[in-house]
Amino acid sequence: MLSHDHYDHLDYETIVAITHKDRNLKFVAPLGVGAHLERWGVPAAQITELDWWDSRAFGDLTLWATPARHASGRVLLVGDGATLWSGYAFIGAHHRVYYSGDTGLFPGLRTIGDRLGPFDLTMIEIGQYDQAWPDWHLGPEQAVEAHRRARGAVMLPVHWGLFALASHGWTEPIERALVAARDAGAVVISPRPGQSVEPTEERPQEHWWPALPWRTGAENPIVAHQGD
């Protein structure tokens, strides 16, 4: 499942490695992104491309592509309109999960929650933000707001501990997200990388990262334009 074709979300060497291990692997991607995969040797029959609000069933699981406020492209983050970006909703027989993909705050999050929620778990990006691009990524406080708009029960913060694309410290997003969740009465879990978790039963909140200086939301606010 691919959200868009920026390099931190679609990596050539990773695709080659995982397809080498499983030559029957199926890929789901937004419109246009499958062309990258085909150039890299993935058979077209193993690629499903979805537009926003398209869905596809995989056994008992239905996968919906959901709108997001972002961009796409592989050259200086400037796209030519050839590829789309999206989030996803996973609708199973008993549980529902929402993944934001990369997004800024936008009114469509409420529509996603109304149409496909409520969600047992949301996986929402909280990192790689800056006041210079407040509409490309949510930032921690707006991520908690996105979780609320999408009608999530438990939030798993993602997109904060690996690639460094912004000037903030690497622990700042999770620290700020926990503060924002506490203030909003939201449930945020923080499992260790690679840790398995059943979010309807387990709520890991271990502070496993180091204590480093970080700026608060008041010191470095991220406020989307037309986020309402």
C-alpha cells in the first residue's frame, strides 16, 4: 500500500527488495503511481490504482482510497499532475483503521470520518512540519485534531522517527502529540518501532525515546490555511 510517490514513501531499493522476496506481492497505489512500479519490474497485473473514494475488496477487507491535502512528484517535490496522493481506510468485518498518508489539515477529514468511520485506530502523520509549509504536513496538534475529525478511538502517530525533512528535533513531534492528546482527552499510543500491538485491548504508552530539548506548540505553532 503506497500513499504517494515522494522518495520517503516510495523507495526504489525497497520495492526491489520486497518483490524479490515475494514475486506475487500485490500493490495498491493512487492513480499514476503504478507507472513507477512497472518501470521497476512489477507486473501490471499485481498493481491496483485507486482514485479518491475508490475501493477494492481483498477477501474480507475493503480498502478505500481517501482524499488528502498534499502533493506528489519525484523532482524537487513539484509534481506534473501525473500522480495522485491519498490516505486509506481499511474496513474489515470487525474493525476499521484509517491511515492519513501525508496531509495538511482540511475539511475533508470530517467527511472521511462520517462516511467510513468511526475508526478503532487512526495512523496519522505528526512529523516533518514547518511554519513555511503548514499545509503539507499536519504537525502534532493538528494531527490530534485530524484524529478527532476522522472519529478515531485510538491514535498511532506515524511519520516522525525516521526521515528528517524539517528543522525540528526528532522527538519533538511525539512529545507535542502526547501533550495535545492529553489536553484533548484523546488516546495516543506509542509502541516501540516493530512492536506488535492490539489497539482495542493494549494501549502502550512507553516513553522509549531519549529526553531531548523540544519546542512546544505555542513556541512553534503549525496552523493550516483554510483548515476548517
